[in-house]
Amino acid sequence: IGYIVAHHKIQVASKVVGKVAWIGVEKGDRVQQGQVIARLEDDEYRAQLQQAKGKLAALEARLLELNNGSRPEEIEVAKANLERERADLANAKINLERMQQLLKDQVMSQQNYDDAKARYDVQAARVASMDKTYQLVKIGPRQEQIAQVRGEIEQVKGEVAFAETQQSNTVIRAPIRGTILERN
């Protein structure tokens, strides 16, 4: 009479924290390498993975938007705004010239001329601002913005990979072929 002693004894444990949802083996069962022997609840890990994938999808959409640049409709709106402001500037210039002549003829007060000059100057500043906006819309996004979003995408890809690993760690597999000696 003798004793049978295991040649190798391996303790199997989970790499992540969680409640046991299912145990698929009993003491004395034979298992194959890679066989699922237990599962932990993975709701939280699945939610983290879904959240990371959502962030990744949002960033990829943002990168596509930046790479595509301004839409023709956005460029047309900026151009129309600029043309409207230029028309208002032309009107302000005509009014200023009229006021200047009336001031020369001493039919108009200096205050009225100063008001017309201020309106013209404000309108000229508006035209300059709208022109810059139009030029920026035509150019599209800066390369720095695109590089930033690409960096954020790489970061979130890491988050997705980590979340996938965490979720997969809720499945406990037999590391080798053998027999279950004890189940805790």
C-alpha cells in the first residue's frame, strides 16, 4: 500500500477581484490545459471596456472630422458673412464721406461726423475679423490639433487593451492538463 502524490501542485487564482459567478469543476475532475474552470462576475469589467471603446470611437470620429477639414457649406457661410460685413462697410464709408462733406459745408456738427467715423471704424474691424474667420475656415484645422487627437487615440487604445485584459481575466482557465485536487 502506498500513497499517490502529485508530481506538480499548482494553485490557480484570479488576476482580478470579483465575485465567483460559476465554478465548472469538482474535486477529482480531470481538466485539459486552457479549459475554463471558473468565471467571475464581469459586468463591471464589460462596462469599463464598453466605455473605453466608446471614447475610442468618439476620438476616431473627431480625427476624421479634422482630417476632412471644413465642409464646403461652412466655407460658404463664412464667405457670406464676410460679404455681408463688406457691404455694411461700404455703406458706412458712403455715410462717412457724406458726413465729411456736410461738416465741411458747416451743415453738420463735429459730433455727428465723429459718430459716423466711429461706425465706419467698428465696421472695418468687423470686416477684418470676418476675413480672418473665413481664411481659417478655408485652411481647416491645425496639424497640432490633429496630432493631439492622434495621441489621445493611442492613449485610449491602451485603455481598451487594458479593459479587454481585465475582462478576460474574469475567466479562469486550467494552466495545465491535470486533476483537481482541491476546490476552495
